[in-house]
Amino acid sequence: GDADVLRKAMGKKQKDVLDKMKGKFMDGCKANGLNLKICEKVWTDWEAFASYAFNKSHSTCYAFVAYQTAWLKAHYTSEYMAAVLTSSLGNIEKITFFMEECKNLSLPVLGPDVNESERVFGVNKKGEIRFGLGGIKGAGDAAVEAIIDELRAGGPFKDVFDFAVRINLRTVNKKTLESLVYAGAFDALDDYHRAQYFEVPAGETGTFLEKIIRYANNYHIEKAAAQQSLFGGAGGEPSISRPKAPLVPEWNQIEKLKFEKDVVGFYITGHPLDEFQLELDGFCNCTLDKVFEVKTPELKIGGIVSAVQTRIAKNGNPFMIFKLEDYQGSMEMSLFGDDYVRMAQYVEVGRFLHVTGKTQNRWGSEQLEFKATNIRLLSEMREKFCKELLITLDVARLSELLIANIDRLLKAHPGQCSLQLRVVDADERIEVGMLSRTLKIAPANTLLRALGSMEGVTCKVA
């Protein structure tokens, strides 16, 4: 019985129970005439084992599985990551983590496509990972299977009208089609953009998507009538005019990604914060996953508000709890009293915020919390606080063409920011800084992306 108590204490890391049993164990060893020095060594090994108990045969199995998965990841990277993503469907945090790993591996993860997607994550002919139709909210298993079966039977869909005609619209209904559009599953099918499907032109009834559904229904009615007609033996296709798509502006990237996240659960084709990369790099000193690790008196973080709750405290005063998200994670924050009065106006779902604050112990607890001391709109940071653009050039990549291209770009973006060029020779560890006295620029995203795409050029704001 005592041996079993000892076993349980070791398995559950109950050090206090082990300490109580040591005397009894050593007395028993002495009574049985055993070498106490050896028994002391045995007990020390047991204590070490109890601090992290792991069976040797179990650890061998883990090592073998780790070797197998590492081999698959090295030799079949796309297929392996597609399988890992599939196994994580339904767990947004894991999906986000593994999609970040795909990004690190320079492995594209493409959105759903009715001509390429399977039910789950798959790999196309180019070795790219394609999101599965089964991961789209509102699609439904029966609809997904119907689309995949038709694709295999009849080949790729030519356009959205061909899709509507070939698919059973009782199974793949209007709600399913809307979800497919929001997720971008028709993007590569033709030249229509997502906003066109939902627009109702002035003086007309019904969206373009509803007109496509009516077109498909009329197509089948006319085809059935022709087959039953005395003159239906000609075998031609019904001649029904296709509805025209309305001419409307495309959704901006933020709108597109919002709808994408609504039906998929996370961002696939980008991230809303991509537009604010300059602000995150230049005016933030911490990411949300490191808030309680970074040791600095003043933390500066940025992100998008994903949830907001306004409540009333026991004293009758309102307070707010909201969630901020960035590329690395998310965090809940609270605003009480004067902080609520001063900063709550900035907090709204979908807004991009720059938050200054500090970590402190919760009231009556040793647990840490983040306290916001100032909130600004991330969109205003560049205009108000950007003073200088620093462009670093690798001397090994310098050429007349590169300088000409940079000069053309800078002159196309006049503004109020100072410009500094820094030429670096990494081998000799030499650098030369040059401040422009005549040229002031505007650090627009178009400029920064163009500079970032040039070999040997990096840029940063201050």
C-alpha cells in the first residue's frame, strides 16, 4: 500500500508526500540490511523523477513520431502543413499559428476556389496550400460535396454562370453562394469582384447574385421545355441573355477582409493591419503576446478592436471591456472611471488603435493586468508623429538604375517628413549617413512597398 502511495505522489509531483515517506523508506532499508548510501541515491533519483516524470518507452515513442513528422515537413512541406491545418479546423488560434508558420516557410496559403478546393485544406499543382470549401461558414456539407462531385464529373467551371447552371441550386442555395462570394471562392473564376454580387442598381430589383440564380433557373426551365417540345430535338443550348454586373467600386482591403473573416473565422488573403505596418514598426515597442514579458516603463501597442462590451458598475458608473488584436495575438483591456470618460470614444469594433500603457498588479491580487493610459487612432499616428524616413542602402547593390528609381519614387511622394539616406558596407562595417536638405516626402504605403520590393533597400520611420 505504501508503495502505491509513493507511485501516485511521484506521478502527481506531490513533493510534500514524498518528503514524509523518506524516513519510513530509509528505516525499512536499514532493517533489511541494505546499503544506505545506495538507497539514498535511489531516493534522490525518485525525487528527480517526480519533478518531471516521463517514462522512457513513452519518450522513445515521442522521439520516433517527432522524427517522422520532421521528415514529412522537410520533404513534403505543403502536404504536411495542409494536413496540420486540416487537423486544426475549428481552433482559430491554432490555425492562425500554423498559417504564420506557412508564411515563415514562404509557403502560400490561398483562399477557397471552386475550381481547386477540396473539402479540407489541400495542395494544388503548384505546391500551394488551398483553403477547403468545408471551412466556409454557411456552406454546409451537402453543398460542398455537391460542388466537388460536379467539379470531378464535369471538369472546371468556366465562369459563375456555368457554375450556377451545373450546380443543383436546391442544395447550393443563395446563402451558400453568398458565403462563397464573401470567402473569395469565385475570385479566379471571372473578372467580377465581390462587391458587384451584392449591389442593387438604381431602378432595379435584386442583386447581381439573385439575377444569376434566376438566370440558372430559367435556363433549366427552357431546357426542359425544349426537350418536351415537338421541335426540341435540335439539341441546342437555351438562348437566355446573361444579366450584366453593376459597375460599382471594389471593396477596400479592410471591408474585404472583414467579410472574409465572418465566413472563414480568420484572415486568409491578408490582414487589416497590413495597411498600418509602418505605424506598428515605427511607433510600437511591443506586440500583444509580449505585453507581460517586456520590461519597460511605457508600453506602446497597436491593433484592431475585435469586441467591445459596455457595462454598468455597482456604483452606477459605466465601464468598458474591449479586445485588441494584432498579428501575434489578442488581449482584453478595461476602461473605468476617468479613463472611460477620456478614452471610450475611440473604442469601436473594427477600429485601429494605438494604445500607450503599463502593466500593474490587479487590485488585491498578484496577477498582472495592462492599464491603458492613452489611446489614439492608428490612422492618425503617421501624420502627427512621423518626422523622418530613413532609407538604408546596401553598397553592394548600388547602381545608377537603383538610384534613379529611388529618386523617381521620392519625388512622386512630396510631403513634410525629413529624408535620410544611409549607405552601409556590411563587410567593412562602414556606414555613411546623408540628410537631404531640399527634399521632404510623405511616407505613403505605396512608397514604402515600392522601396521594400527593391533589393538591398530597407526603410524605417522615426
